[in-house]
Amino acid sequence: MNIIKNNQVIFILFLVTGFSYQFNTEKIVTVISLFIIFLLILFKNFQYTNGEFNFQFINNIGKIKKISISLFSLFVITIITQNVYLNYETITWDVASYLVASIEVSEGYIPMETQWESKGPVLFYIYEYLFDISNSNYVNFRLLNDVVLYLVSLILFFIVYILTGKKILKSFMASVLFILLTSKVSYVSEFSELYCLFFISLAYLFNLTIKKVNLKYFIVGLLISLSSLVNQGSLLFLIPFIVMIIFDNKKNYKKSLIQMSVLLLAFTSFHVLFFSIYFSKDMADLYFANYVTIPLGYTGESLSSIYELRVWARDFYRYDRFLYFSFFTLIFVFILDNVKSVRSSISDINVISIIIGILIYLIGSHNYYHHLFYFLFFLPLLFTKISDRRYEMLIFSFIFLSTISIFINSIQPAYNNLKSLDTTLGNYPLYQLSEEIDSYFEDDYSVFALDYLMILSYLDIKNYSYIVHPMNHFEEFITSVLINIGRTSEDNVNFLIDSEPDVIICNTTMIINDEILRIDKSNNYNCEIHEYKGNYFRLDTDKYRENENLFYYKDPYKTINVYIKKK
């Protein structure tokens, strides 16, 4: 029996304690130090055997209770760390665009029929459903998405639990690491990748639990199909299963062919279903554009780089150094432990999935960090490939300290945001602005939003334009395709402005291809509507723009221009 001795543990913990002095705040250093002292006392008489901590008082607790405590702890960590930024109305503009695009679903249309967004149709059904059960309350909607993240962390827990021979500690630490990684503001939002991970994680869990091979691959294929109907790029997660089929069957080509056929048949089934729906509405060209032409144009931008991955890693270091040490050490130790078994690692489904997670970021070609969401999910699975318990203990120590430091920094702002959800919603500036806009009308009215789409969601009004997301009006690889299939037209923005909707919302500056552009007649359109249309008046929006809750990423160039057509 391999046991890590007490003096080794104490040495490791003292080593880790030294890193606590990274913090500038004396209070945090003090609190962390007290926790370390507590740990040293707690660990004085313990054993670490077979991948588990053995404390006398824990050993008296049954396995079911241990799992229940672990899952409850994961829930608490999720809710606290995910709601630090709940007071900010906008972290990413994509969410508002998805919410607006989902309005047509509630009106009985199919996705992309009257409002176009670049993601798969299932995303908008999910958005519509979650927004509906949240009582059309944006704060409640965000909390429901925390539940989705929690469910993904639970699935990860049980994946690791199975792979490690029912090691609760490893499973718990893997899930904690995932939650901590996604607590960084870059991932605290309702991204499409989160819903993809729900389906993908279930696919990986069923891959471990279903014994009948053909049934297993059929269900896996269905789940990855659903994921790709949320976000097109997630179809790449078929690759790890195809590789696994090939390696599992080796030279049995017939067996490989049957299993791959089952997998691909299941994958295509949902796509055939949706394609037939779009075909029946004479929208087959749109479905093809959304899944082939436009994604290829998107990936062809070639803006991603390895250098940006270094920037991404540095950002984690600035966010929480213990967290950075956790995943950096995990990756490095995995390499050390598996350098002699490269072939077996390459054929491992989890290792392949990590590589796919990186590839999706690079293929995405826009340096958007949320494209690394998949990578963050599969990274903790490296715990299943580490055999040296000394390294394991060191990584666990980093994760534990990271949990403490992030929790300390998170608990007060999270509590302030959660103690009164109505107040949090009421403090959102665009929510306030939407009420002011609505006060000018007694009947139905139209709104053309070239920015600040969240206003449309609050008003439950579709965008006046077919293209929902403002940036998509100015992406040639999008507009050229939609023009060719008759969904929009040349100079569409100016055409829509000239048709004079009741409300026009825009911004005098935009960032297009990393360039800050002043929007005027010389490029795209003129946002100063009142200068050339005398039948519109401009609202005073300074108080909304200056509200600190407007957006997390401060943009000094952004204006809020709202024009209302005179009665």
C-alpha cells in the first residue's frame, strides 16, 4: 500500500502556503494562512491511500453521504462563483442576440424564419424554453443557466468517478476545477458552448455506462447531433468516438464499419429531421447556408493564433494564481507521466477530446475565449491519467487553495447580487431604458436595433431587421450568402432606416475587424438619425450610458442613441 507520509504532506502544504503571499490584500493573506494552519492540524494524522483521503471522521460516513456532500458543495461553489458579475447587465452581446432570435419561436415560427442568428436551431428552442420558465425575467434566466453549468459539473463528476474506479475525491476535485475555470468572467455567460457541453458530457457518460455497443453509439450519435444543432462546430466531437471505434476493433474492419455506421446514422437523423422541416417551408437553402457556407466563411477569417493562447493563460494567472498553478501543473504532470506511452495517450478518447477543444478555438479563428469552453471541460479528465500520488496531492492542494481564494473574493459580491433579485434586475440600465421607450407607445410598435439588443428582449419585440446581431450586418461572408438566397439585400441597413421604423437604436462607433470606426455616411450608415430625419427625436440616454451596471467590459467609445418617431 502506497502511503504519502505526514512530513511529505506538511512540506507540500508549506510550499503551497508560500504562494499565498501573491495577494496584495493583507486580509486575504491572513485568512488563507489560517486555513493552512487548520489544514496542517487536520492532516496531522491522516493517510492517503488508493487515491482517497482517509480521516477517521470521514471514514465513518457512508459513500452515498460522501457523494451527496460533494454534490451539494459543487452547487454552492457554482452559485457563488457564477454570480459575482450578476450586477452587470451585459458581459457579452451575444446573449441578447440569442434571446431576441428566440422570440420568433414563441410566436410559432421555426428558428431563422423571421430572425437570423448564426447558431443552430436547437439553441433558440432552449433559450425560448428557459426564458419562458424564468417568467421572462433576465436575472432568473441567468440563474437557470447556472443550473445547467452545475448539471455539466455533475456529469463530469460521475465520468471521473467511473474512470477512476469510484474515487470520490478525484471526481470532486475534477468538477471543482471545472467550476473554478468557468468562474472567470470570460465564461460567466449563457454561451451556446455550455448547452453543447450538456449534450456532449452526457454522450461521454453514456459511452462509459451503456454495455451494448451498437446502442451506445446510437445514443452517442444522437447526443452529438443535438449538440451540433446548438453550435455547428461541436460536430467535431464525433472524431474521438470514430478513433475509439478504430482502435477498439483494430483489424476487425467489419465491426468498425458497423459501429461507425450506427454512430453516423444516429448523428444524421436529427439533421435529416430539421432539414426536412426547413425543406417543407422552402428554406433548404438557408439551412445549407447556416451549416456549410457561412461556417466556412467564419473559419476562413484566420484571426486565431497560438500567441493568444499564451495571453489566455496569463489572464488566468492574473485572475487567480492558484488556479493557474492547478491546471498548469495538471497538464505538465500528465505529460511527465505519459511521455513513454504516447501511442496509448493518442488513442485515448479524453486526450483526443482535449485536442479537439483546442482545435475548435483555432478553427474558430476569432480569438474568442469562450471557444475554449470545451477544453476547460475535458482538461480535468487528465486526473484519470495521473498515477503519481505525490503530484496528485500537490494539484489537489492548489485546487483547494484556489477554491478558498476565489470563494473569499466572490462571496460578498455574489451575496449582494442574489439577496434581492428584483433589485438586481431593476438596476439594469437597459431594463430601465426599455421601460422609458415603452412609455411613448400605447399600441404595437417596431424597433430597429443596431446595438443594445437586450432592450428588444425586455420589450418582447423582434428586431425590425432579419439579421439580428448588429455585427452580422457588416460581415461580408454572412451578408453575401444571405443576399444570394434572397434573405436580405445590398445596403440593407440604410434601406431599413429609410423605411422608418418607430424606434431606431444605434451606436456612433463600432469595432469592425478590430478597428474602431466612427459610423457615418462614409461607412455603412449614419447613426445620427435626427440630423437627416426631422420626424425623429432623440432620447437623453446619458444616465443609462454612465450606469456602472451597463457592461462589465467598459467601452469608452460606445454611445446609446435612441430615436423615436414623432406621432
